[in-house]
Amino acid sequence: MARFKLHLFSASVPRSVTAMEPYRSHRKSPISTNSTTTLPLYRSAPPLEVRLEDFELYAIDRLRVLKGISDGLSRGKKSEEMEKLVRELLKTNMKHPQASEVVNKDIISHFVLRLVYCRTEDLRKWFLSMETMLFRHRFLSEGPESQKQVFAELGLSYKAISNAEFEAVRDKLVQVARLIGQPAPSSDAIYYKVPWEEVPELVAGRRVFLHKGYAYIAIYQVVSLVATQFRSYLSKALSLTNRKWTSTIREQEKDRLAPIVEALCTSYLGPDYSQPREYADISIKDLDQIAKSSFPLCMRHLFEKLKEDHHLKHGGRMQLGLFLKGVGLKLDDALAFWRAEFSQRVGAERFDKEYAYSIRHNYGKEGKRVDYSPYSCQKVISSSPSVGDHHGCPYRHFSEDNLRAALGKMGVNNRTMEDIMDKVRNRHYQLACTLTFESIHGSTCDAGINHPNQYFIDSQKVLQSKNNSTS
Amino acid sequence: MVTAAVENGGSDMVIDGNEQKPKNTVSDGFDANYLKIYYGKLFPYADFFKWMSYGNDGKHPGSDQSYFGRREFSFTLDNDIYLRFQSFNNLSEMEISIKEKCPFKIDIGPVYSVDPAKRHAYADDNVFTPVERELVFDIDMTDYDDVRYCCSGADVCLDCWPLMTAAIKVIHTTLRDDFGFNHILWVFSGRRGVHCWVCDGKARRLSNEQRAAIAEYFHLYQGNENSRKKISLTGPVLHPFLVRSYTEVLKDSFESQLLCSQKIFSTEERYEKILDMIPDESITSDLRGRWQDNRRSSKNDVNSLRWEQLKSLLQSGKHKAQGMRRHVEEIVFSFTYPRLDSEVTKHMNHLLKAPFCVHPKTGRICVPIDPEHCDEFDPTTVPTVAQLLEELNAADMEVDSENDWDRTSLGESIRFFRSAFLQPLLKSCKEEIESSYNAKVQQSKNSLSW
């Protein structure tokens, strides 16, 4: 039976902090089944031998967890809901008949997926976000002792602020605590003072008080600090793994591991829409018609605004431009299409000078020459359009009145309208979009809408089969 | 040429974006020949080079001699030819190139891992990446078009400029007091906005994620074209940073400047926009009733009067409990809070126009703005390149002066740049180089002794 020495395929990052030996092997007694509290930091791959089928099966199980997290996020689940979701995902997918094997499975699956997801920028980004999210929720469910241990292992040695310092900024801390829905800190509350750079997500959400470059974080916010450290470590490790993959592993393993690794990422992350497939020949003259019949609302809205204003701001150009590329609009046609609209507003000359570059850029013909992928629903939903912008997800970014009007125009009936609004209120934007799809096309969409280009392809399929059956 | 001044009186005809203002352009606009002389005699190359070297041009063994040469500059030439990835090894290379190419616009990019001119040699390996870049902010008046009634698009005047002043104050204080940055340069963009360069060592080394965190910290503007509300302040209280911005800057800017200069309540269309932000029907119909009836209420300015009425109604005891006073804050924030082009801030490799460029449309110099005295800054009196050349011609050549710019009104700007920004910056750069060098030496000593 084929076996692999796992550590031979992993790259480890030289450690700069002196911490305890970070990888704790399964030394704990296997008696108690509740003892799954060990939270590995995946600093280095253990010298374990892995059977070929475990290699693949473990990886698939972990992918189910990560994919589940990704879906939860794009449905806009709140923190508490995510916590529950992660717990359930782990319970269903990551258990093992032998208690002692649970930790091994955790570690092996992580390192296999590192190989799978190290190979492109997009893959790395996705894996990094999902693994960090997973780590975060596992950290939160650990007991205080175990949390402290992780804190120490990551080399985080911050001291709590003194009483005097606490009193000096107390009213600000009270204000922030109220703001984020926490009880006001009592005088023995523990706060850490850390450089703000180490807790970017707390800064971004204005969830901390900042003063002279330092963030005052409450004990319940330590998870952010830990997650940021975890993320930055994993990010470095992934780049190293990538280098190792391209320089040696891919070649050495081209008959054994490489095919498995390559199959793993495509089959579970959903298809890559940067290259149009089935309906590859879309010409400009068809655009008006297919925009009406097959574009999801987010793209249809951009398309209509472009036709109306002969202009779109950057976010809109990116969202629509890459979508159209995925739909099958060739570079030359794309240039002609955008020029036809923009030149009415800014003149053809200015279009060629200021805008054409970015369109060629999208197609990988300028700059870094990366063939950019169309935006997924998650990306569209998480964008933040501001004044003058038309991009983003209508289900999230439109006011209710505007959304109703837009859906009415698409032909959604009244009853479905209320169902859609209900989903929107619960922040299930992709489900709302799925309902819209089903209502307009009169057919089901079991997989749900995860990508605007998927909406388009599914729509074309439905329309085509309708055509075939009528002719 | 039309020279009649446009009456900005409270006529109902002033509709957002429809107003055509005659431009009072004299022949002092922009001319490519002026630019040649400007680059030949006035552009402060040495100060510019000093800044961009961050102390690495010195003789200290800890300084990085390759630093300046890894910086990307990009030039926009006549006919909109765009040259990216220009780099220079030293002051004279830069000076010669700028004089020779005479760029209409100079943009500053990041410092890369290797000389940008040699980037193709490293293209495959991902070695060529940005490693340092000032934290930058770009604020453009066009983003405020829905809250200014005096001008729109590219035009600015003294009635809407207070929007920029408020933005400078809010951002400057926050960068200094919250984020702990010290070396902050504010620059007039030449026409309708301002740029901000944060140059502290730790600002230059921020990751994209950390830059995005700062941009998000500032980001409030939630509304887009398809939602009615422009700002929504949620939660039981405001973040201390927003409270400070409100009490120290925004409230005053709104009440003592913009309220009257923009005539925010003067017409039905305008006050309806504000009533739209208050979700309580009884309050809005009460106010609407009062405002529709008394068209002329004599001596008091109608804007201040209506604002006071709105405030007292929203803050009255009756509505206190329902959080109605928050809507007062929301209105002030909607009309005054800084609107950032956050993409520029978030990414290291975004280019931004260099200070002391000449704006090709207005001919005005992109001069530094003193954030401590930004109320006094007047964008309509910033020297133009034509004016500088006239001053140069008129100046007494006999007077001994080290630099030509000393004899023009550019001198004041350059002296400010030096004393308020460059000198303190270089001082802390030297300290930083010194201490990181010492740390390195110490480290190698330690490893030897073991």
C-alpha cells in the first residue's frame, strides 16, 4: 500500500519567536472522547506516514468543513451562527472512529490542503481566509487554560494595562464596549495594549479604542490578535509551500500526488469562471438580449446603468467587465462595447487613453498579465459601494423600495417577492437571488447561486432546453 | 467672453449639476513652455530627493544606498503618453530626466524589492513586489456633488472648500492621535481636492491589509445610488473617534460655514432631502408644515432658522427616548464627513501625483497645505505657473539668492515643506537608521560571542 511521509512535502517557516514546541502530538490519553481540545497551530508537519486513501479522504472531509464555512459567510451569518455552524461541521466531518486519530486527521488534512491550495493567488487567499476562520472559532470554544497556552505558543507576551492606565482611558473603553454590545468594563477588567497593526480587523470595524498607535483590546478580543498571528504565519507558509511545489514536488510526484492534488481543488471549490466554456461565442449584438434574459440582477443593473449614463465608476467596470469576460465576450469585442458606451460621455479619445488600459488589464494583457477571474457572489456581497457607485449585490445594497422595483421589472411575481424580501431581511442574499432565478425561469436551482457567471450559465441552459422542447 | 458674475442668491433655479458657470480664465492657464521653465528653474529637486531618500542618501553605514533607485516614478507626457516604472539612482539622474521629458504630471509609486527598470528580469519569480509605500489619502471634491450646491464636478469655490478643510482636520487629528503617526504631509491636488502622505517608517511598511483597516476605520459612507440614506450611524453610542470628529470639527463646520454658504435648507427640494433622513412621519410633517408656510421670515437666515427648528424638535424631551437626536448627527455627518477614495489608500501600488507638480488644467502648483492653519488655505489664490514666471521676471536679479524660487511666491511653500515636514522627518529617519544599525551590530556581536 502506498504511503507518504507527510513532512517531506511541507515547508516550514523559520520561527522568529521562541515558543514551546508547538506541535503537540497525541500524547494525551485516548480514553476520554471529550479531550479534543488540542488546537494545533500546524507549525510543522509531523513525521507521520499517511496512507494514500487517507491522504485524499481526510482532505475531502476538511474541504467540506472549509466549504461549509465559506457558504456560511456568503450567506451573511452572524458570529454566533458561525460558531454553531463550525461546531456542527467539525462534528460531522472531522471525527474518526479512533479518538487518538482525530488529531492526526486534523493535521494531515491541513497539510494536504496546503499543497492543494498553495498554487495560485486566488486559491491561497481562499484557503487562508477559511482556515483562519476555522481556527478562530475553535480558539473561541477552547477553555481559558488552553487559550492561554495558544497565546504563549504564538509568542504573544502582552501584559495587561495597569490600574492607573485603565482609569485614564476608562470612559473611552466604556464607550467602545457599549458600542459593540458588551457590558461596561468593571475596574478589574483586563485590557491589553497592543500596536494597532496587530489587530487590523478590530481597527477596521472600529471595535477598539485607539490612542497614539496602540489599540486597547479587551480579554474577549484576544481572539483577533491570535487569529491575525495565525493568518500571517500560514500566509508565509503557503508561499513557501508554493515554491517547493513548483520547484520539486510537482515533478517528483507527477504520477502519484500531483493528479490527486490537482483534482481536489477544482472539484470542490466550484468551477473557474475566468475561461468561458459552453457559450463561448457571445457577440456584442446579442448582449442586450441576453442581459435581459440571463444576467443576474447585479449585472443587469450595471448593464442598464452603463447604457443609461454611458459611464460606470471603477467598481462597476470591474464587476461587470470581468463578468462579461466570463460570459464569453472576447477582448476586442469588450473594447468595442465599452468604447461605444463611454465615448458618448467622455469621447473616444479619452476612452482610449484612460479606460482601455484597464480592460486589457482585466484580460491579462497589461501590467502583471494576470488573467483575472470574475467576481463571485461572496466578493460582490462584501464590496462596499458608495456615492455614484452601482456595483455590489442589489439584495444587500439596494433599499427595499428600489429592490422591489427592480425585481418587479425582472418579472418576479408578488408572492415570490415577499419570500425574497424575507431572505433579504435575514441577510440570505444568495438565497434571495436563487429565488429570483427560480421565479423568472420557472425551474428549480438546487445548488443555489454562488457566482454571477453560474447564474448566467444555468439560465442559458434552462432557456436552451425550453427552446429545444418547443421547436 | 462672459464676465458677468453668477448670482448665487437663493433662487429656486439652482439645480444640482445644471448650473453653468462662466470660467474667469485669464490667459494665465497652462502652457507647455511655462512648464519647461518651471522645471528648469523652480522645481525643488533637492528637497524632493531628500524626502524620497528617507535618510538613505547619507554616509551612515546603516543606510540603504539602493533605496531611492527602487522607487517607481511615472510620467505623463504631452499627448498623454504614459511612462511607468521610471527610476533614478540619484538626484542628478532624476533632475536630468525630468528636465528632458518635461512631464505634464509626475506620479509617485511604491519602493519595490528591486529596481523597477529591471523588473522584467525578475518577472517569473514574484520577486518584483512593492515593499514600501507612504500611506496615502486622496480626497476629491467631485465625491461631494450631492451635498454642495455652489459648484459641481471639477469646479471648486470658497463656499465648498470648507468640505476639504473639515476632511483635513478630521483625518489629520485621527492619524496623529489614534494611529500615532507624526510625519504627515498635506498637498493641494491642483484643482479640486487634497492628497495626504503619511511618511513615518511604520506607515511606509504597512501591509495592504493594515492599510485597508485604516481605510475602513475612516469609512462611514454607507449609502450608494440606490439607497436613500447616505450615512447611517448605528449602535447605542458613537466610537470615540467619531465623537471627537463631531464635536471638534464637523458640528462647527456645518453650523458656522456650510449650513449658510451651501443654503442647505433654502428650497423645498433641498430640505426634503434632509427630511428624508428622518424616519418619523410626525416630525417631518410638522417641520414641512412650518417651512412651506412661512416663506419669508425676515431677519434671520432661513437656513439657520430651519436647522434650529429641526434640532429642537429632534432633541426635545418628547423624542429623546426614541434616539431621534442621533438623526441630527447623521445629517451633520452626511453633509461634512470626509469622503475618501479608499482604493488609493488600500493598495501599496497605487500611484499618486507628486507634490509641486503643475496641474495641467489650472496651471496651479500642487503646494503643501499646513494642517494647523488649513482654514486659511485658499485654493483660488494658489500660485499658477504663469504667475511664478512673471514674478521671476520682475524680481531683482541683483539680489543674491541661492534659489530662483526664493524670489517667487513658491518660496513660502518650499520653506514650509522644509521646516514643518522635511526636517523633522529626516531627523527621525536618521534616528531610525542609527538604532536599527546598532541593533544589527549588537546581534552579530552576540552571535559571535556564542
